[in-house]
Amino acid sequence: MLKLESIFKTFNKGTINEKQALAGLSLHLNPGDFVTVIGGNGAGKSTMLNAVAGVWPVDSGRVILDGEDITAKPEHKRAEFIGRVFQDPMMGTAPNMQLEENLALAVRRGERRGLRWAVTQAEREEYREKLRTLGLGLEDRMTAKVGLLSGGQRQALTLLMASLKKPKLLLLDEHTAALDPATAAKVLELSDKIVSDDKLTTMMITHNMKDAIEHGNRLIMMNQGKIILDISGEEKKHLTKHELIDMFAQVANTTLDSDEVLLSK
């Protein structure tokens, strides 16, 4: 479903702040893969997601999604078939619009706009059923402004919006990092359900080693703009945090400092 072929990206070229963020990164995702991505600050995790989403052009290499080369396609064009949930609960929604209006925008993503009623009664009932699946009571607050929701409710709504049109690829960019532990666990549970029910190909960045191990069918670790570990199947199922730390030390030829990489317990 996704192929990243030898992606290079350097920021601030030719200046004292020059930083190579991606160094020939290659990655292939099969349809239905749920890949968790971990690594230290500056390892290239968010840079990789931004390369896939088209936030800025890569220096070289190719991004291929479902057989189509999208390397030159702008971000707003990729949004037609890529869903994304950000770390900040304030992103991904229109806070001054109602819940049902936000859902209508998500459903119409990539379509031509016309002069008609924003939300039909049939759509309203469909949205109510979708919101009911979240188990947060949001189906009774369809006309409330999104800005009035809590962080967890907003992330759950954003997750639903990102997956409404069943994207070819779902990107979860540390989408629970700003939430308290209980709320984060609920949002992760919803993420698992949506990914499983819709069989979505998904990439999830996390700083939490435990979450990276427990969720998804595949785990990759990044360091210095490259993938240094790629673990799946039975090996991932039985993986422990200590084993993962040891693997990092062997592959990167350095000690994994938990404070440096911010991998939570």
C-alpha cells in the first residue's frame, strides 16, 4: 500500500543549522499493516510522516501509495486519500463549527463544493450512529461547537473524521501524547477498533515503548533518519521493553538512554 524509496530530506541546507532529517529511508507497508514508529527526538519520525503527507517536498526519493507515485502531489491533493490525526487536540477540526458540520466537512473531503444544504437529515442520522460507536455521548451533542469538547473527546472526533472516508493510509502522529493516561488509553482503544473494523493501513508515531509494543502488527525504530529495527509477527507479540532496548544498542552501536529518547514506561 505504501512504498518509501530512498527518501532524503535536509533542512536549512548550506547554513550552520543544516540538519539531515531523512537519510535514504526506505519502507514498504502491506495493505492492512498497522505500524508503530518509535525513536528519539530528531530520529526522523515526524519528518517521515510529513514526507508521506506532502507537507513539503523531499530532496530525492519516491513516495508511492497504492501503486501511484505521489511524490510531486501537493498536500491538499493527498488529503483526499490520507487521513491524519495530530498530537495537538486543537488541530484537525474547526473549533467554531458544530460536530455535525465538522463531520460533513470530513465526508466531503476531496469533493467539489456546491450550493446545497450543509447537512441533510439522512446524513445527520448517519453521523449520530458513527458518534455513538465512540461511547462518549457525543451523539447527543451534535450541534455543540467542537471547541467546547475536552481534549480526549476532540481526538476521538478527529480520529473518526480521519477515517470516515476509509483512507488508503491513516497517519497517527503522537495523537495521545497530550492526553492524560486514562484518556490516552481510551483513544488508543478506539484507534485499534477503527483500524481493525475498516482494515486501514496505519502508521502510528509514539514515544511510549509499551504502546508501540502492544499495538499494531509491526514495530519500526528510527535513528538518525533511518529505520534500524523492523519487528513483526510472533517476534513482536513476545517482545519486551528490555529486549527492544538491547536490540537498539546492538544495531545502533550505542546505549539507549531513556531520557534522551523519551520512551515512557
